[in-house]
Amino acid sequence: MTDKKQADLKKAEANQKKQSKETMAFNRYLLLRYMIALFFFLNIYWLVLLIMARKPGFLVPLLLLLASLPVIWEQFKKLHDTSNKLPYSKIYYWLQFGVDTVMLVLCATPAFTAFYPFMSAKGKTLIIAMLALGMMLCMFLERRVKLIEHDRDKYLDTMQKYKDAVGK
């Protein structure tokens, strides 16, 4: 093999290792990316239903959608950003938790129909369950963000073992 081919092969191997490390680091945030997508689409669905019902409560899911955009951008940047800081994610999950809490309380009032006009009284149980699940999910994600920011998440160990295996 010529020297040029060997150099090209080594360069390709180094690029592959670098890309693998970047991809692993990006995957550290995989759950957070999937969950922000879930909240984004649930809030879009809620927004559309409220707009179709001509209810002013559409401002709540609109606010949540707008608040999720910096989080989506923050997650997107993680492909090349090695920082483990997630300030927008922390704010968003607390905001979503707060809105879910308020909506849960409103389920016990006549204001329920202003925010969920598409649900009957029988559907209130489903909404309450979804809001409670959303609150638990937000708390779980907040914990996950905290673990990542303090380098105490399990995926970091996996990344380190991979780096050690392929050589830094």
C-alpha cells in the first residue's frame, strides 16, 4: 500500500472515531429530545383544537410552543457543542410542569371547558391522568437534566468506556 493510501486510511479512521464520539455525546440527550418533541406535538394538537373551538385559552399552548423552540435549538446544537449545560431545557420543563399543575386544578372548576371544550365531563378523567403523567414526566426530565449537568448520568460512563476502548 502506498504512503498516500495509508495516510488516507488513517485520516478516515480518525474521522470515523471523531464522528462516533460526537454521535455518542449527542445521544446523551436522546430522551430529552424525544420528550420535547412529544410535548411540542401535544401542545400543537391542543392549540389547534382550542383555535377551532374559538377559545381564548389557545394562548396557553401557544406560549408552551414558543417556549419549546429555544429548547429544540439547544438540543440541536448539542451535536457540536460539548457543554453539558441545558438552561432552556430546565426552564421549559418547569414551565410545562407549572402549566400542567394549573390545568389540573382547573379541572375541578367550570374553567375546564374553556381549556378543554372538546372533552365531555366523562373525558375529564383522561385529561387529569394525562396532566398528572405530564407532571411526573417533567419531574423525571428535570432530574435527568440535573444529572447530565453534574456529569452523574449513566450514559457518561458508557461514553467514557467507549473513548477508552478506541483510544482518546
